[in-house]
Amino acid sequence: MEHHRERLRFERVAWGTHCANCLAMCPYRVFTKDGLVVYEEPAGSFAQIEAGVPDMNPMSCQKGAAWSQQLYSADRLLYPLVREGERGSGRWKRVSWDEALTTVADAIIDTIKQEGSESVVFEETTEGGLVCWAAYLRFASLIGAISLDGNGLINDFLIGQYLTFGKYSMASSVDDTFHSKLILIWHSNPASTSIPYHHYITEARYHGAEVVNIAPDYNPSSIHADRCVPIEPGTDAALALGMCQVIVQEGLADLRFVSEQTDLSLLVRTDNGRFLRAADVQEDGAQDHFYWWDAKRGLEPATRGTLELDGVDPVLSGAFAVECRNEGEGGPATVEVTPVFALLKERLDAAYTPEQASEACGVHPEVIRELARNVARLPTKILAGYNTPKYYHGDLMERSMLLLLGLTGNWGRKGTGMTGLCVVGPDGYFLFQLKQKPGLLETEQIVAGVGAAVEAAREQTPGIGEEQAGLQFLQAAAAQGTSTPPLFFWYHHCGYREVWNSREWNDPEMPRPFDDYFREATEKGWWAGVARPGPESEPRVLFGVGTNTLRRTRGGRRMLLKNLWPKLRLIVSVDWRMSSTGAWSDVVLPAAPQFERPNLQYTLTNSFHLGFSDQSAARQGESKSEWEIFRTLSERLAERAVERGVTEFRDGRRQTRRLDNLADQFTSRGAFVDEHAVLDEWIRDSSATGMLPAGTSLDTMRESGSTRLTGLGIFPMGLGAAADVAGDQTVTAFSWHAQRKLPYPTLTQRAQFYIDHPWFIEADEALPRHKHTPRMGGEYPLLVTSGHSRSSIHSTNMSNRVLLGTHRGRPVCTLSPLDAQPRGIRDGDDVLVRNDCGSYQVSVKLSPSVRPGQVILYNGWEPFMHKDWKGGSEIEPGMIKWLHLVSRYGHLRYLPFNWQPVPSDRAVYVEVELARQVQSATSNGRIKEAT
């Protein structure tokens, strides 16, 4: 007993959170002794918000409770290292900070002189918290470097939500789930991936809700559900559309909601499949003004700036003749128009009766009917994760699931909707990127300037809402920023052009080669300003800050070590641990992890709290915070620039930049020397905008650890939640749309289920439909699915010794015994997973919970945990759907972390064989590898 008492004795306690990409921001109390963390425990400090609704506590998981073990682990980085042997050889030399930073500074100067600053590339991360992000993004922007969009890299972009709403922020606070009466766990596994929030599912069940888990396998969330609905992988659109057919056919649809909130009441020309626009019927008509057919008055322009029907009773069926301007000769032409709803009903009846849907998805027709009827009568919430966007046709799945909710009025009121992602700030972080000097006076001027720009956008485009105008302002600013979709980097410099042009791995219904679409999108300037780096800008310096490129990139080592690494003059890894990418870098700079430096995490509507993590422990070795690293790099780069006579240059946009005063620029002339000053500025500015309680500062955050937000902020990202904020109510996303009738930031200003872009019409995807996943990886019998492991957040915790003890302690893939038996595979055997892309070796875990034909490989295992350092990404082609190259169509425009093409990695086809029986794997002449 005394041993345990001694282990729990401490000298100091501080607030902490983990600033990892887990979306929870759990408040912890961190206990230290002799400057070291001895343990941490959940704080349980969140107050109850709404009477009768359980509070969010305890807000914790096993990863957070074991986090401090990583601070003192064997893979912890303590000193700057410079590579001595070949890349990846593991031979390193410990150097001083000055020597390491001089090496980096000289490489940047060489690159600026010889190739230009756009050949310096930063991979954005979602890890590390806001201090980490702000440091490297500020440095990158000052030298005119390129930063690859973090969401494009990791692909948590809910692209179907964005297509439908012009945003993917249908994200109520998690306690809103308690109000649901039907919870559909769909493409998610909250028992493993939403541990701090999972109790709301159980509490909602006690409150009378039915929980249905829709998944291919019997996953850990299944035991917490009332019903499990097994489904063929990748066929979720067929199931959702089958339910939609029942709802429409049986007259269960909420037609008032449909007419008011969605584009299903708008008219489409039957001759070309395009919306009927004002430009079709008026001489000076606009391309973004649309029409209804009123039951009494006939053709009527749809309202703009509001979703109010304004006395109109839109007809949802039938065909009508409209006189249009004839752009050729011969005078006016008569065209036939019909409501989108009529086209939808025709599609549902023709292809998605429950029997037809069942044939595609494997769910019994009567189950489809029963689920549909329940969705129509109950407040329904879909708990979806970030799995759908990682499917090639994940956009169709999400659009179909949202159609199910739209037909039944299931968003914008308590207990409804679909989980999404809404980053609410904090405002101070975003304002900081615009400020030239510290202080609230500067803040007030910038806020006024942003407001004026939004109003100017509204005046220029009458009828658009504040959210839509704000997004237009940000989209214009994005073309001048450093962030760019990684698509162009991969295409021009990493060898993916050949992969994406593979016909057999693409949708067989894709009418033309991928390159035809790429060239058309480029030549028409759809991505002008952000299509960087171009083919002429070879990458020479690559920074990875808190990211793990060789693990996370689809294709991983196979693509990057062959195509990118040889081009690079210098690879710099800034991290607190030695990752697989760090092991292949040239310079490794040790960053201080959580608990060894103060930090804030981005705020989400999930918990609706700003979480603070203080420095509670002494920094180990010579590690520094990211802010200090890039501040000192700015100083060294300025010194070396003067010494080498390279003080001024023009960046890729022909803007003049200076290097000799880089340190002054980085710190705003000494105002922001360390992260303490930066954090205090952010918090005070967020309080000034009304996002945080009045008087909130770094000092008050140190006392409380976290604080609930008092508003959505002033930027469109937070406003995207479109929700009222009250101190005694859960946050209900999209209530502004459903109840206050504010328009959506889409082309039609409505939830848009019909995308009338010519490419979408050509692909027969103007309306949601089901398409089978292409044969990515080749003609093989097994299909790989994935998800997040319960034991880690990406690869961050995979080497944690405590967490390794909670499972088999090594990478595993999970296989059905029915697939294992004919292959002679037993539990615990080493197997080779292979396809036409590549192969990797892994241990197998047999489980009857896996459906035959399915292989489960959970995300996050480090490549160095596999034989020959080949991990799961070796078998992923990383295909990009050609339709996502569309841009400058209504709401389909690039904005960081938003609309852009993203790679898919789910539903890859493979074979699994006993490793000891396989001497080599040869597939279509593409690979030949010894096991």
C-alpha cells in the first residue's frame, strides 16, 4: 500500500488537455513531482447545461489517462539530430540547436535562390494544438512557402455534407444526442472512437431512444445497440435510398420541410438537365436565380435571402412548359421543366424499392421498410464518423443519408441531424493571422474591416446571407494565402498521375480518362491561385511538423520514397517523438509535447468548450515549443540571409519579401516572443468578439482549465453551425436554417440534392445514387475496411507501453474464420496482405464478428511496427474521384479544410496469404517483393 501511496504523491497540479485530433479536448488534472508528471486524471469539471440532460463528464479515455507515459518513452526526442548515413539508415549525429537551424536556414536560402520559395513545402497537421499550427503557418507565410491543406492530407472532409449544404458543420453539441428517439450509428464506431461522448448513447436509450448500428461487421458499438443491421461494405447509399423510396411512396415525407429547406421544389429543364435559371427566361437574368411552379400562379421565382415560402405553394410533381430566351435564332423557345422532387421520385421508384435496394446492400426489404417508417416518425440522429469520405463514392453515401433526413424534416431541431465537424475558432487564433501589432485596438479595426468586407460582398451579390458573404470573402483571401490542396503536389511531384489515370481502379462509368478532367479543370482556371506547386516548381525542402507523412499518405513509402524523396534537398521533422517519417528525415528537431508547454486546442461544437493545457512539467532534454523553434529559425534565417547577401526576393506570386527582418516580422517586433504572449492575445481577442465570457484571459484559463463558449464567433467556420447559443440549452446545429429560415451557403441557397454541373449530369450523379466501389487495387477476393483503433489516435499513441498492453501489442488485421480456413490461416499467424499496389506483412486475428470477404485493418499502426517498415498504406492506391475536380460552381470553391479533391483508402481489394508460404508476390508485372 505504501508503494502505491508514494506513487500518487505530488507537489503540483495543473490543468491539461491533449491537443490531439480526437475532437474531445477532455480536461485533465496533471500531477507532477520533481518536475515530472507522475499521473493524470479526468477533471470531471463540466457543468450540466440543460435541465434533465446529463452533463458531459467524465470526458476521458484510456489514451488520455496514459498520455504522460509517452513523455518519458524510448522514442521521445530530446536533442536536435542530423542524419549521418543514408536516409532511413538510422544513423544520426546529435548537434546543437544552432548547427541544426543553420543547416535548415541554408537549405531554405539555397532553395529560394535556385528554385523559388514555392519549392519549400510544409505539410499541415491536425495534431499539436493551435500553438503548433500558428508557429509553422506564420513562418511559411512570411517566406512565401506552400502549406499543403491538412484536411486534404488526412481526409476528414465530409464531402457529401459539403455538396449538400455548402459546409460540413451539421454538428450539434454531443449532449443534444440525449434528445434523440432514434439513433443510427452509421459508418462509425463510437464505442471505440468517441469514448468521452459514448455515454450519451446509453443515456438516450434509458430515455427511450432506439439505437441501431449499421455496419458490415459486428463492431464494438454493436453490443450497445438495440438492433444491428449488417450491410455489404460500400452499399450504404442503396440502403438509404431504399428507405427514401418507402418514405416517398408511403406518403411519409415532410413536404413542407422539403419545399422550404431543400432544392427538391426547384425546376429543372428536361432538355439539358440544368436548373431553370433567370438567365434562361430574362434578358439580364442571373445564373444563380431559380424557379418554382406555384400551385395557383404558375412559374414563380424562388425566394432569395430567406427560406420562407412567402405564400408560395410549390408543386412537387408534373411537367410544365416555360418560354425561354433562344440564344440562337428563331425567337423564344418552349422548354419542359419539372421539379427536382419528381425526378427523385422517378429514380427511387425505378431503382430503389426495398427489394432492389436489398439486392445491392444485403439488408432485408422488411428491415428497410421498418427503419424508414421509424425515421419518418421519430427525431432521428445519424452518428456518422469520418469513414464515408474515405470511400471512393463516399459522397454519394453521405448525400443519400442526408436525403433521408431531409425528406423527414430531421435536422435543425433537438435530437436530429447528422454528426459533422464545426471548428468554432477561437476567434483570436484567426484574428492573429491578420494582425500587424498586438492589442484590442488593432482587433477592433480588423473586426470592423472583416464586417465591412462581408457587407460589401452582400451589396455586390444581393440576396446572399451573412454566412454566404463571409465564405466568399474567405474564398477570395484563400487564393492569396499559403494553403493549397495537396492534389497538385501529388499529381506533379509524387507519381500519382499514373495511379489516378488507372482505368481499372476508377469508376467504370467515368466517361473520359482522368487526365481529360484534370486538364479541363486546370485550363478553365477552376483552381487558379491555389493549383500549387505547379510542374515547374520542384519541391526541395519539406517540413513535417507534428505530422507523419510516410504513414498517413495513401501509398505511403511506396510512392513517396520513390518519387518525392530523391528530389528533396532537405527533409525536416519537427516532432516530440521519432516517427516513421522522422526516421527518413535529414534533420529532426525535438518539440516539447503537451504538459511541457502551454497550449490551446481548436474549439468544436462537440463539447462547446475551449480547452487549455498548461505547462505542468519540466521540458526534457533540449526540446522547445514549436513557437520557440520557428522563432529561433526566423532569427537564424535572417542572420544567414545577411551573411550570404540574400535579403530580398520575389515569391511565386511576384511579391517582394525580405529575410533580414524575418525575426521582427515573426514576433511582431518583439510582442510575441513566446507562446504565453500569443495565447493571452488569442484568449483576450476571443473574449472581445463575444465568443468567450467577458474578462477571460490566460490567467483565468489557468484557474478554470476550460470555459464554455458564449457564441459562435465572427468567422463563417463557426457560424456554419447556424445555431443559437444559450447558457441553459444544448446546441442544435442548423436551427437558424430550419427555424429562422436563413439560407444555406449553396448555389441554390437551399440544401442542395441536385448538382446540375455538366460533369455531375454526365456521370448520372446530379441526384444521389448508389455506385459500387471500383476495384481499387485489382481483381482480388477480399475487401479491406478500416476505422480508428480504440488504442490510439492516429499513430500518436501506438507505441505507448501502457496501451500496447491493452491488446496484442503488435499490428493485426482481423479476418473471418470462414476466409481463413481455406487459406490455412490460424489465429496469430503472420500473413502477407497484397494487391497490385504493394504488400505488407501483419499478424492475423480471427473473429466471427467479421463478415466473410472483409479484412479489417484499423488505422494508426506505425510502418516501423511492421516487417521491413511496410505498413497498411502500401496497398492503398489513394484514388481521387474525378468529379471533385469541379470548382467555381456555386459553393464548390476551395477554402482551406473545405472543398477540394481528397484521396480514398477504404474498400481496397486484396488477397491474404500465409507469409511463410509466399516466396514472392507478382501482380500484373507491377510489383515483385520478397517477404
